[in-house]
Amino acid sequence: MSGGAILTAAEMRAAEQALFATGIPEYDVMVRAGRAVAEMVWRVGAKRDVLVLCGPGNNGGDGYVIARRLREHGVPVRVAAMADPATESAKRARDDWGGPVEDIMACAPAHQLVDALFGTGLTRELDASLAGRLCDLAKQANHVYAVDLPSGIATDDGAILSPVPHYHLCLSLGAWKRAHMLRPAALCWDQMACLDIGLDIGMATPGAAVRRLEKPRLSAPADDAHKYRRGLVAVVAGAMAGAAALSAEAAARAGAGYVRLVGAQAIVDAPHAIVRVSSRDEDALTDPRIAALLVGPGLGRTEAAAQKLRAALEAGQAMAVDADALWHLGEGAWPALPPRAILTPHEGEFVRLFPDLAEGTPIDRALAAAARSGAVVVLKGPVSVIAAPDGRAAIADRAPSWLSTAGTGDVLAGLCAGRLAVTGDPFGAACEAVWLHGEAARRAGPAFIADDLLHGIGSAIKACL
Ligand SMILES: NC(=O)C1=CN([C@@H]2O[C@H](COP(=O)(O)OP(=O)(O)OC[C@H]3O[C@@H](n4cnc5c(N)ncnc54)[C@H](OP(=O)(O)O)[C@@H]3O)[C@@H](O)[C@H]2O)[C@@H](O)CC1
Ligand SMILES: Nc1ncnc2c1ncn2[C@@H]1O[C@H](COP(=O)(O)OP(=O)(O)O)[C@@H](O)[C@H]1O
Ligand SMILES: [K+]
């Protein structure tokens, strides 16, 4: 199975070729794909009538297989094509269908519509008349399915090349494609699923290092744990004390054994469990027991804030760097980041830090930034990308849009620092943090504020134990 890998069109073709090289004929894979889609259509729509739209390539070939399978289930099904099949497998699939093939521009609509016009082989926008016809037929259907991808979507960057209708279900074949994760494509359907067609995508498969973020497996503290072993986090406080307090509490709730707020005398409303220490304490940042530093939330953009960032970097500890600290790093010369660092920029902070990486997909941009900085980069947004310098990336595409409220980034930064202190692994920690953040948001329900997220972290962790 794909194990959550997210491939480009070329990577998908290579994975399919590897399967064919094991002796499995292309047509057999097409039959697996078509049957898997047909089972879903049958499960969702039962015996309501279906119109399958077939294109000239193997996506169209899948369509003929789908129609044949639905017919075997006793579903009233018709096929309409825009052109004759152009590949051997698609020709064979049409022959095996053997039923009538209507003209797409003249066919009647149906209760259910299956779009098997184009998949990963789409190279350009659809003719306006064909795109319009697809949208019309979809409007008249109650259930609309996309086979692999909606026809009109660019596989590798999720761009909409020509008008596409709204789909109820998008059924990816064999592995996720990048368009399944990226906006605007991923807003074109209500639900999506990835169907098994027998591809075995191991970590050696090109592209397999980019995966969909999955629920992490966490463990309870060891039997002999104590507060230092569980991880001491020092959060550098600055001008806006509330932001650091949010982060500190998130770090503690993420599992760190001990959280100190450094230089935060002004904070009166952080939990009593968070220990305030003075920034004048000699080892406030260099205490060897510190497992992770966090610098940035509420730090401020003054010279004094810059000095705090400098001191934190000079301490050489594993650290998470967020918000104003990222702003400072955007100009001037700074001590090197420590070997285990997590940067958590939103789009604006990212572009300031990496001005030449303003174009492209968030996946490629975050990977390039991680490779250059040597840090794990969490490029935050409606879809967040966690990228490691070694080329691994995890895509978080399911976070609730209610997260778009002030302070949620501070909570995420605290979660990153907390998990980093617990595990010592920046990529794993960032993945865990982003997952827990999204899960806490789901548990907080609608219209929460950042503070409410803190109370969802415990139950989000419980779900991962
Ligand atoms: N490989 C496999 O074993 C398996 C693949 N599978 C399935 O195959 C799909 C990929 O198949 P594919 O590579 O044949 O590409 P596909 O998306 O059908 O379209 C290519 C055709 O469309 C044409 N064309 C392109 N853009 C166009 C446009 N705007 N307007 C008009 N024409 C356009 C292009 O011709 P061109 O003019 O570009 O030369 C070509 O004829 C994949 O998504 C999955 O569903 C599964 O069956 C599992 C096994
Ligand atoms: N529309 C959205 N859908 C899902 N998540 C979002 C959306 N907008 C923002 N987020 C998430 O909310 C957090 C906001 O962080 P950030 O922009 O740093 O906010 P702040 O600085 O106010 O704390 C990030 O984790 C981001 O991924
Ligand atoms: K399609």
C-alpha cells in the first residue's frame, strides 16, 4: 500500500513501472483500479443509475472497467466518451466493456456521474466546451465522483487549469498525488479516499519521503521518569507576555516534565506549574538539563529582544524558533542555528526569511528552506508542511479553519518545544506537535480561542497513546 506517500505524476508513473516490472501487466492494474472505484460507487450510490465519462488515456480506461463492474452489480450504467481510447490498456478496457459508447456532448445526465476523463496524464486545460459539459452533467447529478483526480486539475501543484465541478468523492488510485493535498484543488471535493491497487511504496520509492501527516504513536512517561528526564523546556519571554505564557503552557501540556518562563516577571496568569525564572539567572538558557528552548512568541522587535534571541542561539540548545525571533533572523548576522532546531514560520515570516523561495508549492518551498537552514521547517497555513533537511516532509491538510485566530501559532510553537524536549527528534516532534494542534482544535469545537486549545491537548494525547 502507499503508506500515505504523496507523489508527483512522474513519481506515480515510476511506481507503476516498478509494479509492471514485477510481471504484473498494466491492464491488470487498470482492472484493480476500476474495480476498486466501482466498489466505492456501488457502496455510496447503490443501484442508482450511473453515467461514466471516459477520456482517451488510462484514466478513461479505468472508466470502462468501472462501467463493466457496475453492470456486473446490476447497476444501470451508461458510458460517454470524448475520444477513442489511445492506449492499449484503455482499448482493451473498452472492448471488455463491449456496451454502447455515447457522445459526451449529446448524452443524457444521470443520478450519479463518474469523471474518468483525465487523471495524472493531464497536460493542459480542457477545451472550454468539454469543461462546460463536464460541469453541466455534474450539476444534474446527485453524486459526482472523480477517478484519481478531477479533470482539469494539475497533478503536481493543485492548480485548476480549467473549470471543474464540485465532487462528492475524489478517489485517488494507488497513492496520494500532490493535488490531493494542495489548494485550490483540494477544495473541489467533499471527501477523498486512496484506493489500493497493489502498489508497494517503500521508503526507497522516489517521492515516498513526502507523506500525509498521520496520527502519531505516543507513549506515557517511563516508569522511572522524573521531571528532568521528561524534558525541561525554557521559554524566553518578551514584550508580549501572554504569548510566551500560551507557549509555555502548551509545552507543559505536550508532555515536558518541567517548563520555565525566562524573564517573565510580568506574567501573573500563567499556571502555577510554570516556573518563572529571571533572565539574569546565569544558567537560565544554558542549564545543561534544558532539553529544548523556545524563543519568539511575544518576543518583540526591539534591540533588547534581539539580544535575547542572540543569547538563546549562543546557548546552543535544541530549540524551536517562532514569530518575532523569525522576524529578527530575517536580517543581520546571527549565530548559527543549533543542530536540532525547528522553525515555525507562517507565510509572511517564511517569505521574509527565504525571499527567493516565494514561488512554488508549499511542499517544495518548505523542503528547500529546510535543506538550506539545516532546521526542520514548519510552513504554517491552512495546509501546513513539516519539512526536514534530509528531504522528508509531512503534509497536514486536515486542520480546522477555526485555527485562524490569534495565538494559535504560540500554542503550536509551545507544542513543538514540548515534544522536542520529550523526544529530542525535531522532525518527529514537529509532526507530533502539528497533529496534536489540529486534534486539539477539533476537540475544542467551533469558535474557540487559542487558550481553549490548551485544554484539548491532554485528550488529543490520550487518543495517541
Ligand atoms: N499507468 C497505469 O498503469 C495505470 C494508470 N491508471 C490511470 O491512468 C491515469 C493516467 O493515465 P494516462 O497517463 O494515460 O493519462 P490520462 O490522465 O488518462 O490522460 C492522458 C490522455 O489525455 C490526453 N490529454 C491530456 N490533457 C488533455 C487535455 N487537456 N485535453 C485533451 N486531451 C488531453 C493525452 O494526450 P496528449 O494530447 O497530451 O498527447 C492522453 O491521450 C491515472 O490517473 C489513473 O487513472 C490506473 O489505471 C492504474 C494503472
Ligand atoms: N484557515 C486555516 N485552516 C487551518 N489552520 C489554520 C488556518 N489558518 C491558520 N491556521 C493554523 O493556525 C496557526 C496560526 O499560527 P500563526 O499564524 O503563527 O498565528 P499567531 O501568530 O496569531 O499565533 C498555524 O498553525 C496555522 O497552520
Ligand atoms: K478524472
